[in-house]
Amino acid sequence: MQKWLKEVARGKKGSKDLSYEETKKIAEHILSGSASDAQIAGYLIAQRMKTEAPEELLAFVHVLQEERERIDIPKSLVANLIDFAGPYNGRNYFAATIPCSILLADFGIPAYLHSSDTLPPKFGVSVKDILISLGIETEGTTDQVAHSLQQTNLAFVWTEKFSKGLTALRSIREEIGVRTLLNTAEKLLNIPNASSLMMGAFHRTAIQKIYPILSKLSYDRIFIVQGLEGSEDVPVHRNSFVYRINQDLMEHFLVKPEEYGLLNKEFDKTKKISVQEQKQIIESILSGEKRCEYTYYYNQVVLNTAIRYYLFGASRSIEEGIDIAKDQLQNKRGLDILNRWKNQNERKSVSISS
């Protein structure tokens, strides 16, 4: 480790990017437990200061994928499965991706959500926290995750349960308290081997950095959203870019909520939404309610669901997708799917224990 640390930790002017093969050796050294905590922390901080190159990030993704536990999903399901990769350090704002995924599942599009317990630097509310509050099983085995997808078109994976390497690194990441290349790498493990990816990024600079590695992963369709808090959720108080990755090419379009009658300027950037509030908002929207205080979140769910229908070929336009999403919400179809998701997990648990 010392020889590699000398290369990445020489300071702003002296440090250099390492090759894919060199970084792969570092990742293997770290994830095998051969490196000391001090060496691991030193490397992660040095990379943070230098900023990782695409090949360095790709090496960590590949090594993490090699040591992950895999989930056996039927090929017919994998072909349509979408991996929604949000920030693992949690959120302060509404996690629209959860009700959006539930609506997609009702429409026959399988969706896979994942996270771990909240991480630095934000320590926000994780997707795992919210799903627990909704009554969803978040610590399922490989069989339970596969069963959930087959029965409801929905699944959640607690990533650290399937990655011993990430579990071992948690305490170090919590102690150093800063964002590292692992914050991106852990989102790309693709444990059930989904064919499509939609992930978020904070800004265009981050998107430009990550897109070169995406064509070297196993996804067939890839979209990156310039979403709230680096999530895959576009806001409705401002315009956002959505990027499509096609092999080594990247194209984008601008989403303007005003064009669809969904613009809502009443966005409070100082408000942090608790787990309990997330639960209440999701259940209210899926129940067909249109409470005035939840208008922003309702609009966000409708627009993000519609965008996903359009991008993944379920609707001919975003406008058509909006009509579909509104009809689903009015008829409480999302609530039905949520209840099925909760109930099937309970039935599967009973079956396994018996």
C-alpha cells in the first residue's frame, strides 16, 4: 500500500492517477483485509483530494462486483429490470423514487432499489430507513429478493448485506466523515444484474467524470439525472438535465416542469423531511389524496414517473406518461402494490421459517 500511497498522496501538484490495473490491486488489497485501517483511510482521503480518475473508479466497481453475493433472477425479468441508484449518504428531501418505482411496478416494469444505512458526509434519511417505516422487508436473503421481484415487480437490496467488503469499510468511512470514491462505486454493484440503470448526479462536472466508465458495465440502457441531492429524482421547482449514455456517447435533454403544468416554486431548501414525514407523504399520494401541503411532492411523483415511462419505452411521450401516472394515483393502484409488497414479504418469511 505504501508505494501506491506515495503516488496518489504527493499533494495537489505531485499526485498522479494510477492505471486500472494498479488501482485494481489496491482495491483487492483493501477489500481482502490486507491493508491497515490507517492505510485505507490515507488512500481514501488522498483520492478525495486528488479526485479519482474514471479508470480508478471502474477498478473499484469491478472488484466490489467480484466479491458481492449474487441474486439469481430469471432472464425474462432481468431484461426489463431497472436499477434505481440513489445516494447512499441519504436525503434531506423527498425520496420520490420510492412511489415512482411502485407505480412502475403496477404498470409491469420491474424496479430495484438499494442502499445501506446512512453514511457520511450527509447522514441523511436512507431509502432503507423509509422502506422500513412503510413496513417493507429490507434485510431479505437472495431468495427473498428474487421472490419479491417475481411477485410484485419490486425489490430492495441492503447492499452491505451482500458485500462483505463494504461492510468492513463502514467504520473507517464513518470516522473520516467525507465523501470518497466508494460513494459512487457502491451504487454500481448491480447485484441482481439489471439491464437498465437510472442514477443521479449532483452536477454536470460529476456526470462528465462518471459517464466514461458506464459503457464498461453490464447495463444495456443508462440514464443519469441531474436530480435533487444527487438523486435520480428531478425537482419541479427548476429545470434539470437528463443524460442518456449510448456506448461511449452521451446526449441530453432538458426537463422543464412548466411545460407539463407541474412547476411548483414552493420549495423550501432549508426543510429536512424526517422518516415519518416521508412515510406520510408517500402513503397520502399513493392513496389518491391531493393534499395542498403535498402538491410539490405529488407533482414530483407524477413527473418523475412519466419521465421513466417515456425513457424506458412504456409511453410515447412524457405527456402520455403523466396521464398514466395520474390515473394510477387517482385509482389508488400504487397503494395496492405497496400493500402487496408488504404482504408478500410477510408470507415469504413465514414460508422460509416453516
